[in-house]
Amino acid sequence: MPQLSNPKAVFYQYFPVAAVEYCFQLWNQHKFHFKINKKRQTRLGDYRYNPTTKLHAITVNADLNRFSFLVTYLHEVAHLSTQLKYGSRVDPHGNEWKNEFIAVAEPMLTSEVFPAFVLKALEKYFVNPKASSCSDHELQKALQWFDEGGDHFYLSDIQIGKLFEFNKRKFQKEELRRTRVLCKEIATGKKYLISKMAKVSALD
């Protein structure tokens, strides 16, 4: 994070208020370079370690809502903590990282920080954390509820056979296949597999 006269003000801008002191303490304790990035399609955040300079760096996407931002930040801090304890000789999302993630996140798993329905999804997720919170559809759905401009309507909520709009194109929902849904584009008749967690607009 760049040198600022009041760096904690940045934390108040992006984190839930009840999480600011703890998250600021983590940054102050480890002194990692913290960068808030513009939106990236392929990742919500990342952690990097430079073995030459011995410097740690964490980035989190600026477009995330406060609760998603917090979960992503803790995910990346857990990578830093794993690096400090085990070096690079363990799997990036193996048991060591999972244990660190649980330990780092545990102080934040309270009703003061998260709404009840998000907390419930998080508690289930932390039984066995996955490499990405997006892999847990219940947690992803709970977190995305707070996205700006979202209508909170997901393809999984659309009934089979119904029409919907996605990326300004009209589709008909046909068949569920694990985490994706087979859908037919109305204009072309072509069929596509779309994530069941895709945000859509119902047309009928």
C-alpha cells in the first residue's frame, strides 16, 4: 500500500467497519505490500512472494463488495502465513493453507462482522475451505447479494424451460449438468453451458 498519512482510512473504505481493526493489524504485523487492483476477470485477489527481496505482496480487486473483499483478503493473508511457516514446499491450497485460513478467519466469523445468512454460509465453507470462494455456490450467492447494481437473480433460480436474459442475449434453460446449465440461445438455436451462479434476468 502506498505511503499515506492515514493508511487505516483505506481499510475503512473497503472493509466492513467491524473488521477494520483486525485487518489493519494483520497488515501492520506482516508489513506486506497491499495493493487494491482494478477489476480482474480471472481472480479476486492474489498473493506473491519474492524470494530475492523477501517481500510479500497481496492484491484484492477494488470492485468487490465489503464482505467479498474481506473474505478475499483473509484468503490471501492465509497464503502469506503459510509461506512464513512452511515456505514453498507445500501445496498452495493444501491442508496447511486450509488450517491457516481457518485460523486467520476465525476472529471475523461473528455476527458483528457478517450478516446472519452470510455467516451461516461461511461456517459451512470453513469445514473444508476450497481454493476459491466462488467454488462454493452457497457462499458465492450469499456474498454476491451485496454487489452493487445486482438484481440477485441467478440461473439456478430459473425453472427449466423458462426464458432469461444473460449478457444481453436471450436463452431458454434446458438441463442442469453439475455446476453448469445447458441453455439454448433463442436467436441462433445454439446451445451453451452457463454457470448456474450466473446473474440473469427472467423474461417470463
